[in-house]
Amino acid sequence: MFEIIVKSEDLLGECPIWCPRTHRLFWTNIMGNELLAYEPRTGTSQRWPMPERLGSFALTARQEVLLLGLESRLSFFDMTTGALTEIGVSPGNPDTRINDGRCDRAGNFVFGTMHEGEPQERVGAFYRLNAQTLTIESLALPGVAIPNCICFSPDGTTMYYCDSLQPHIFCCDYPSLEHQRIFSNVVGDGAPDGACVDADGFVWNAEWGGGRVVRYNPDGRVDRVMSAPAKQTTCPVIGGPSGDMLFCTSARVDLSTPIDADGALLAICVPGLRGIPESCFVGQPAS
């Protein structure tokens, strides 16, 4: 069973990333306009206020700098000085904001935009920030309402993704985007949310409303189900000092009677678990 590591009370905790250089776990509280960090060896936490909602982010070649997917723009963020350097505005429909994102194995940032309206419609899309040119290109994938689950196979030749309003995890060949197909069907009350891939090619997916993290074989079959004390689990990641910790963010938004685990950072030790070092965005700010 997952345990509470940080009782952060996040309205919408998301996008956990383990940094092997600083031995810290970073994540975002999207609705709280915050970037957070936790250091397991000392048990200390840190918070940085953001100018707007932070949907996702990535490590970069410089350990003190992150690439941010803010709701309206992509920016570099220097954690030491607090300086923001804008790269470009969020593309696509004006009723969308940047949501889930992750670097591919080549160091480009792949992200999605989600619809902010009610009812939510599939007017969001997937994009890629090219690390060499710092330009944004649209990816030829179907429109989405809530893009999530963006992650890549260990060799980088398969991309996983989802629309959280659909009970499916999809995948395609990458970077060609060919052979778009259903990877796995999500069974139960939960909706697919964030995901990560381990060194053996298994996909770990958190289920919003399902209170669990499910591990899928590379062929899409359910391999393992891990219950969580939080109802709205949002995204898992593998890390920790020994590399065998499975962390998971959660949310308490829209819960009438949240408990301590809702909105907390959760973790569990999984013997034999092997993660993949998080791919860094290899682009650099203009000098």
C-alpha cells in the first residue's frame, strides 16, 4: 500500500519527476500555481510560486533550470534566481491550456493542450517543442479533451498517450506517429491519467477516481494493480535514493470530504523495480 510521504494538500498534484542529479522529486500543484520539491534523504520540501498554472515541466541540461509548460506559454525557469525566460506561447485553440508533457528519448518536449470549457470537448492537441530550434510543431494525433499518459518506451520507438475522457491508453510508433492503436482498455471506475515506463518496458498508469496505479505489460495486458489511499491518483514516477521507489501524486479538487491522502505525495518501495533516468530537454535558452 502506498504511504503518505508529503501531506501537501495539493488541489491538483501532477507530473512528478525524479532528478538523479539532486536526488529530489519535483512535482506541480497545478491549481495552486506551485512547483514543489521533496528530498527523501532529509525529508525536506520546497515550493516555488508560479505566475500561472503549471501543467507539466522537464529537467534540462542545467540542473538549476527547468523547462516549464505553463498554462499559456513555455518558459525556462531558473530555480536559483527565479528568472523566467519565455520560449513561446501555447499553441492551438484559445480555450485550451498546456497539460501533460514529457521529454522523448531524443530530448524534445512532447506535450498536450486540454479544453477548459464545459462540457469538455476534443479541441486540445499534441505538440512537440524541438530542442534544436526551440520551435513548436503540431503532432498528427487525434484531438483530445484532456491529454495525459505521455511517456515513451525505453528505446524511444513507442509513444503512449491518452485522453482521460476515454477509457483507453493509446500508443503509436515514434517519431513517425504511424500505427496509432489502442494499447490497453481501462476497466473499472477510474480514468487513465499520468503514466511512466520502467526499464523493462512496463507502463505504470495512475487512474483518476480509481485510487490505484496499474502496471501494464509491453503488450498491454494488466500485470499488477497497486491500491492507493487517495481516490484521485494522478501520475506515478520511479526514483528514490535506491531507485526502487514508486511515487505518485494525487488531487483533492472536487472532493467534498477529502482525507489526508487526497492531494498528498504518495510512495511505496517496490523491490526489483528499475526506472529509466528522466530524459532532459537538451535545448538551451538563447544567449
